[in-house]
Amino acid sequence: MTGDQHPVEEYLDEMFDRLAGTGAPGRRILAEAETHLLAATEDGIARGLDPMAAEREAVARFGAATDIARQVVRPAPAGLRAALRRLTVGAWAVIGAALAWYGVSGTVTWLLGRPFAQLMIATDRFGSQRDMCERPWVPATPGLDCAALYRSQLNTVPAGGPGFPFVVVALIGVALLAALLVARRWTALGTPAWTPAGPALRLAFAVPFGLVALLFLCYGALGAHAFMQNWTLSYVTAGLLAGVISVVAARRTRRRAAPA
């Protein structure tokens, strides 16, 4: 609470901001809220509460301004500025999800690759029949010391490939998504003027991630066919995770489009 503003006044100010752009329905909701809160405050005072306590009780019982404002049917904002606002929020969500996906897939690949690398080094130490540099373990590269290669991969910090910070990328993506959720909960980004259309946003997730999943899984299949195990795992992991995101988004789109 700021200054000496009363709880009811502060609540009505917040609701006024939340209902911006709703026109007549918003004005009616605001008037009804004020009438109800004043009546509830008077009732609390009649029961022996001091005025401030009565106002706080009235506000608590009435419900969160955000939840009430979201129930109002709003006219769809039109114009270039409104479209850019919705595009900004949609791009924020997609970019955050893409960074989280890429970072998580790289980290998972690194974690799954450790047992494979350890196995290769262990079998080479015991003088296996197949040299580690011979296919199908790695592509044929003259002069390549496979034991040293795998040992260097084992000594790499959990950041995916050499020099690429997959963990950091994943954390940035998750932070972007979390920041978007908080901003939509507590700022104007949660209002319709900043909210992308649900079907369009879900398609923005389903289509690109679906195409990436198909591409990466095809690369993974080609790698397995050509005995390129050193990079097949990364493509398959990233492709499967992208496929999950695409399927979830597509199913939500289909569910919303189905008749009630």
C-alpha cells in the first residue's frame, strides 16, 4: 500500500488499470465493484471493525482484481500498435521456449553421452578387437586419437558441446519464460491489448517446433545409417524434445477448436 491510500481506493485503481480498453462492460464492472466494496466496508464497521480493517476485509472477500478483470469480454484491439504489442509478447514466449529447448537438449545430450564415452575408453584400455577410431564409433579421420577425444569430452564442463554453454542457454530460456509469466500476472502485459490470439500463439509453437523435430530426427536417422554415433544422439535428443513441444501445442489447438 502506498502513502495513506485506503485499501478500497487502491483496489479500484488497480481494477481501473486492468479494465483499460474494455469500454462499457469495464465501466459497469468498476461501478459494481465500488458499490459492493463500500457496502461491505459499512457492514464490517457495523460489526465493530475499524474502517481500515473493514476495507481490507471487503477487498479480500471480493477477489483479486486480476481475476475479475479477465472475466470481462474485451473488444479486440485493432491497429498496427496493438498488433506489434501482441507480436512482442508472442515472440517473447517463443524465443524463451526455443532457448530453453536448445539448452535442455544440449545438456541432456551431454549427460547421455557420458556413459557412452566412458564405455569407449574402458574397452579401448582393455585392448578390444575394434579400434575406437574405426567406424562405426566415429567418422574416419586420419591421425585422430579417439581415446584423447573422448577423454576431453569427459573433462568438459556440463555445457553440451565444446565451448557452447548449453546450461546457460537453458537457464536464460527458463528465466525469460518465468519473467513473462510474472509480467503478465502483475503488469499490463496480461491485458488483451498485449495478449496474442490463443490459436495463433499455439500454431507459432506447433509449426516451427514440428518442422525442427522432423529435420533433426531425419539427421539423426541419417547419422545412425552412416554409423555417425558421435552426433546422432544430439540430433535425436533435440528432435524428440522439439516434437514434444509441437505435439502439446497442436493438441491444445485442436482441443480449443473442438465444439463444446
